[in-house]
Amino acid sequence: DFRTALEFREKYDQLGDTFLNEKNNIDISRLTAQYDAEKKELEIQLLRKADEARGNLVLFLAVLVLLSLAVAAVLYSRHRARQTSNRRLQQDETKYRVLFDHAGDAIVLVEGATFIDCNQRTLELFGAQREDIVGFTFADFSTPLQPDNTDSIEAGIRLIKKTLDGEPQRLYWR
């Protein structure tokens, strides 16, 4: 420390003017030993702090790596689940398409009142092409009145509501 170094310097300056004696040599040795011991203690403290800092850094990096692995595992798991779900969806779509296209009855898919798709049997029964049906509404193909004298638009709306309520519909439409 500074005070010890100053004492050491003062002793050294005094010795420069006088003949070295045994007492001064002992004092100088004691001060030198004390200075060296304090210097070593300071170095030890600095090394301990450096080791502690390194240990904290290693711990932080280990936690960071573990968190990264956990995030990667979750993301991979979600990716695999999405792949499985997409594969099942594609299989279901294929099954649906085969049933839809090969059904013995005419099937039309309706969104609102607009036809959005129809199967091959519909095209055969009506002697039409897909573009002749898709994009049109049931009113575009109907007479103003149905055989029971109900308005075609009202009858169509009732039919759609019943279908949406889960009631299977079999109908004869003019």
C-alpha cells in the first residue's frame, strides 16, 4: 500500500546518508517482507475474483445453452406435430375428394347461396361443365315457384338452414 511504500522510501533515503547498520537492515527487511506479503495477498484476491468471474461466466453460458436446447426441443416438437397434422389433413382431403368425386348422388357445396363446388355426378345429371354451375346461386337455376307453389328463393333459404342444422336433405327441385 502507499503508506508502507512511503515508509520504505523514507528509510531508504535515511540510509543513503548514514552508514548501513544492523537496525536499519532489519527495518528494511521487515518492510520489504511486509510489502511482499501485502502484494501477494492482493494478487491472491485478484485471482480469486477472476476465478469467481470465470465461474459465473461458465454458469451463465451453461444456463444459456440449456435454455437454447429447451427452446429448440419445443420448436422441433411443434414442427413435428405440425408435420403430422398436415399429413393427416392431406390424407383426409384425399379421402374426402375420392368420396366426393365418386358418389352416386349429385353433391354441390354451397357457401351462402353460391355454389362453390360440385361433383362429377352433378355434372352428368345436368349435362353441364363445372364453370356452368360454380359461382352461381340456386336462384340462377330455379323457376320462380317450386311445385308446392312456394317461392324458390324462400324454399332454398329454408333448405340451406335445415342443412346447416344437420338435417340431411333429399330434394326435388325445379
